[in-house]
Amino acid sequence: MTAAPVGIRRAFVTGATGAIGSALTERLSREGWQVAALARRSENAVHFRALRGVEVVVGDLDDHATLAEACRHRDVVFHLAALVHAPAGTPEREFHHVNVEGTRSLLDAAVRGGAKRFVLFSSVAVYADTSAVMDEGSATLPQTPYGRSKLAAERAAGGRRGEIEVTILRLPVVYGRRDRGNVMHLVRAIDRGRFAIVGSGENLKTMVGLDNVVDATLIAAVDPRAAAKTYIVSDARDYTQAEIAATIADLLGKSRRVPKIPRLPMLALGHLADAVSAVVRTSFVFTADRIRKVSASAQFSGDCFRRELGFVPRQTLRDGLVPVIAELREDRASFAEQELDRKPRAK
């Protein structure tokens, strides 16, 4: 890898081909950074070829030699690569291997390579499921293999704070372009008329738009006050479940009056499904725990990051959902073309 000219900041981005990683890499390029972008396969990073100052590094978190070379003389290492949306039943050891051991390997490479700051992307999954509004001072009690692995990764990073500046960003649900996670699943369900709000819809959800994540990340990367700190990053305000669903429906050109189902009958159905599941040893979509989660508030305060570092989220819920809807329509059009190509043509 070539040396950067004097005055040019150098970054290494893992998970560069994901939604956040791609947006961050593109933004760093526009702002004149020299970026090494980690991708497991080169074909996943073809969209980086047109970006100025971006070099694709093919490898993964198990490739110690690649990590060591990529981390040499970096100003900032942005660690996004993680096992997140894994199939049900994925062993906990796989989350630990990727999210914990991978973080430790990258930290070793960053410290040895002389990186100045390590920005670790974590998750609000490190907290317990509760109706209380959680902040950076709240107790951590992760309930899932993913959440436990992210908390362990945070602790691994925190243990190196005497050797490198470490900033940890805990993210709630992220929405924006290239999203293939929970928000896109919700958009597809509403588009197909297969979604209903459980309960009144007044339960509050904390989310963060992709552009807001990137803005916050650049602050966390360079502001001296962010060193050795852990922050929750969120939009300017929380949203009710009804508002989220109505905004998506409106952007899809559908009625904003999304159907609602009373919570108590759904909870009863969930308990019944749990009982049947225990007998027939199969799983159902509607479990009592799932019904409780979708109908409850999930709030995480981003006030500390906004107050201490002067962060002003500029992206609104509607603005951030526009590209999600556009990509859904592109996917639909692409599928329609493929179906047309499969049809036999008249001779």
C-alpha cells in the first residue's frame, strides 16, 4: 500500500461492503481520505472502483497478515465487520469467533500498525429488553448471542484503551440505502399488505438514519473529546410504531391507515404457539416474546453524543426511507424483467 501525502488522513474500514460501510467509504472518499476497504470478495466491492483514494483489500478478520498490512500507518480504523443477521440456531461460538475474536485480531493489528484511533460499531443489543429509556450509564444485560458477542467485543476494545484511542458507537435500528435488514423486511411486509400493528401503535422506537450514522462517525473519528468514550447514536427524536408504518405506507403510495390488532388476543395466540411448539418441537413466527417486543417501546437516548460533541442529526425518518422504497421498486422491476426473460418466446 502506498503512503499517503502529508496532510491526507488514512482510514481502514472493515465491513466496507455493508450498508454503513459503503456509505462511510463513499463519504471518506469525497472528503479526501485515503481508504483501505476490506471486502471478503472483490466482486462485492466493484462500486468502489470509481471512488478516489479507495483501495479494496480482499480478506476477512481471520486473515491476520492482511489486517496487519492494512492497519499500517492508519489514522483511524473503523470496525464494522460483524456477524449480525445469522440464521436461527446459529451457534453462539460463531458470533464469538467473528465479533469477539475478530475484534481482538483487528485491535492487535491496529496497535502494532500505529493506528491512532479505533472506532468500534456496537449495538443497543448490549442492553436488556426493557420499557425504560436506556443510556450509556444503563446496565448492560444482553439477551441474545449477538448482543453478548458485541458486549464482549466492547470489553476487548476497552481493554486496549491505554494503547490506542478507542471510541465505541452503539447503534439502534439503522435505516437507509442498501438496507437488507429489519427495516427492509418491514417495508416489504407493508408493500404486500402483510403487516399489522400489534396494539395501539403508540409504542416508541429509537432509530437512526444512515446519513446520521455517517455524520456521527466522522465526528467520533476526529474529535479529541470522543477518545475513550462510548456513545449511543440516534435520530433527533423517537418515532411511534404507527408513525413508522404510516410513513412507509405513504411512500409506497398506500393508505396511511395501517391495520391494527389488539395486543391481548395476540399475546394469547403467542402463548398458545409456545405451548404447541414445546410439544411438536417446531418454531412459530408468533411467539409470546415476539409479540411483547413488537408492541413494546424500545428507547435509547442519544442525548450524550449530541450534547458533548455538538452532533445535530440532519436526516429525518422520511428522508432516510426514500432510498429504501426506491431500492424496493428497483428490486421489483428487476424481478419482473427476469420473469419476462424466462417466458418462452413465440417463434
